[in-house]
Amino acid sequence: MASSYNDDLGLAHMLADSASRIATERFRASDLRISTKPDMTEVSDADTTIEEVVRSTLTRARPRDGVFGEEFGDNPGASGRKWVVDPIDGTRNYVRGVPIWATLIALFDRGEPVVGVVSAPVLGRRWWAMKGAGAFAGRDQRSGKKIRVSGISKLGNASVSISSITGWTKVDRQGAMLAMLHEAWRERGFGDFYSYCLLAEGCVDIAAEPEVAVWDLAPLALLVEEAGGTFTDLKGRPGPDGGSALATNGLLHEPSLERIGLR
């Protein structure tokens, strides 16, 4: 299976290269244009330009594939394959000059993620995975090394990363999350894509978010799973499209679900 997606992985890296050039040129620009979407989240001109460029490239390179992006919605396509794009994950960081943001690109084949790339150019870091081929990280594709989740098996020894604590109130799990954080060895709010990438590298053992969209998670679920971890929503359903996320090294998944899950 893996070899059949090699060309797609190469294309995803090329798309990430284009996105990185645009995003870094506009990062901290004095004339960066920022507006507020109907859901009260921010969008910058870098977000929209990146998605336009990605869509244009895919129209030429994969004309029958669908594209689903955060800024311009869903184009279903006719092939049974769909590219899911978040042009800048961490836009609030981006517009405030915080360097923790990334472009997320994933390919789904008949509803299953098979290729994923996460590009964080200001951090000088990229992560990627292909179904059945493992997960990798490096400065670029040529310098990538295989990565693996941790072997921590006890919550008391675990490092937990969340985006924020306030979102857990909306799902009535703030108390449960705080209790788990007190039980864990260490808690940090790395947030957004970064929590899951650090988990795939074995630096974090549990990462969770109560409310997220599929474009926030599309390549991250595959990255975590190909690194040997487990990725579900808070009800324990696998995949990146459940509206919430719980990623662990696998050993800590059931204990985490017992404490903060929505079962």
C-alpha cells in the first residue's frame, strides 16, 4: 500500500514547500491583513493565499481528486480521494508573532488518511507519514528520521499536553481534565499541531482537545498512528473526524479515556 502513495507524498511535500514560502514571507509583516470569520476565529491574507495556491496546484496535478480546506470549503472531486488542508494551523499564534504554527496537508483515500505532512518552517521542522510506511521528522524530506512514540505506561510518569483548559468547560470535562493533569508527571500547553507532533516523537505521552475540526487533525492522526500511537476522539472512535481528539502512546489510551472521555 505504501508504495502506491509515494508520488502523493512527494506532491504533499511540494505543496508544503510552497505554503512555507508564503507563510514565512508574511509572518510578522507590518501589512499583514487580518479579518474575523463568522465563527469569530481569525484569518490572515497568508491563510487564504496558501489555500488558493494549494488548490490551484492540485487542480493541475490531481484534477479528479477532491479538496477540503478550512478557508474555502469542500470540492468533492470524482476519484474517491480527497486532500484536506489547513493553510495555517495556529493562526492566532501567527497573527501575534508567535512562531508555533504550521501548514497541515493530508490525503484521504475513500475516507482513510494515507498521506500526511506537517510543515512548521519557522521552527525549522517538518513531520510526515504515509500509510504503512512509518512516521518521520526532520528539517526537510531529505533529512528525515523515523520517529516513535514513548514507552511510558503509567500516568504518574506521563507528560500531558493540551491547547487550553477553558475549552473543556464546554464539554463538562474541565474537572476531569484538571484531575488528570494533577495525576500526571507534567502538564504543558504546547497546543494545536505541536502537541501531536511531539507525541509522535516520544516527547509527550498524551495530547487531547475537546473541540476541533477535521482539518486541524487530518495529517496528525496518521502521524501518531504510524509512529506507534493511538488516535481517537473522546468517545474512543478512531480517526481525525470525530470533532474532538485524544492521542496517546497507546499504552495510556484506555486510562486517559477513563478519566476524560465522553463515553
